Amino acid sequence: MSEPQGFFQSKPLRRALANWLERHQHPFNRGIHLIGIPLAFAGMAILLFWWDQWHWGLLAFVVGYLLQWIGHLVEGNDLGEWAGIKRLLGWPYVSIAPRYQKKSEPEA
């Protein structure tokens, strides 16, 4: 595999991308995030800059976040924000779906 070019040459960005790809391995989850994330961000932008259109901003944010939640439901893990909150509270959470976790190799 070739070295990342441009924006993804930064090590923190590469780690963040690798972490995101590890938590989003199911093709449906990745695809639905490509719709949900921009929609949620667009909703936030509308709420911040065009308050007179707040109902569209709220709708875009909720639908975008709902799409991401559905993706994680299919994948079998918690939303990143919810996993972080659960971790802080000491509750059990699923960061990476068990079917995608790397199997540890048996000791020789």
C-alpha cells in the first residue's frame, strides 16, 4: 500500500482515520456515514448561521445522526460519542463489533 498523500500525511490524522476505519468496517455502515455525517454538519451550520431556517437545520441534524445510528446498529457497536460517555460512566460499551475484532494468536 502506498504512503498517504497530502492531507493524510499527518500522523494524528492517519491515526484518526485508521481508528475510524476500524470502527466502521461494515460496508453499509461506511456508506450510510458518507450521507449522515455531512447531513448532520449541514444541519449544525444551518442552525448556527441561518437561524430563521432552524426547522431545516434541526431536521438535517436529526436525520444525519439517525442514519449514523442505524449504521452502527447494523455494524453491532456503539456510536463513538455514546461509547465515550459510557466509558466515562464506567458502563459496558462496544467499541468495535466482536465479529471484526482481531483474533489473538494462540501461544506456541
